[in-house]
Amino acid sequence: MSIFGKIMSAIFGTSASATPVSGGAAAPASGGAATSGSASASPATPAQTVDVAPILDKAVAAKKEKLEWRTSIVDLMKALDIDSSLAARKDLAHELGYTGDTNDSATMNIWLHKQMMTQLAANGGKLPADVKW
């Protein structure tokens, strides 16, 4: 299963679609304007609405460490027991159509978090107002 699929399944349950919804913006390779993502499938109508915050807050509480899933892709992945290594994040970036420099991990991580929040919302995830996406 893809990393994106693992994240979606951990939040939405095993019946979640593991294909990114189209419409995500890819980060520019060198500071220019964002372009449309290329690794996306046709949009699907969400089958269910899932309140994301309680699921992730519960996962964070079980870890007994300070994890900021609302702002960090690494912390979101750690909370869900998904490999958050740089290699795994590069794979996730590839899955989601990132076109920027994957060696610039800070920029990639910010893009990944925003894209994951966008994908969660597009797939029926209800996000709290303090999550910027």
C-alpha cells in the first residue's frame, strides 16, 4: 500500500480510497508560481465525513510525546505509526506530485502537510479551523 493510502486508511478506516484527489498544487522547483499536480486521479465524491481532529488527537495522546499533527507532516505520520523518515516523505511527495527539490526537506515538508490536509478534506475529512490548508 502507498504511504498516502496508509495515512488515509489510518484516518478513514480500511475502506478509504488510496488515490489522491486531483486539484493539488505542486510546489515550484525554484521559487516560481505553483503548477497543477500530475499524480492525481479523477475526483471522487466522499463516501463519508470523518472528523479528523479527534482521531489524530487520540493517536497523539497514545504516543505520550508532544506531536503537532496540525502543523507537521512528520508528527502526523508518527502519530499514525507510519514511517516518517526522509525517504518515506520523499516517496509520499512523489505520490502526491511534488515537483520541488526533495533535498530541501523543510519546503517539501510544508508542502506535504498542506497537501495532506487538502487531500483529507477532499476525501470527506472535517478539519478544525486552526489547521491551515
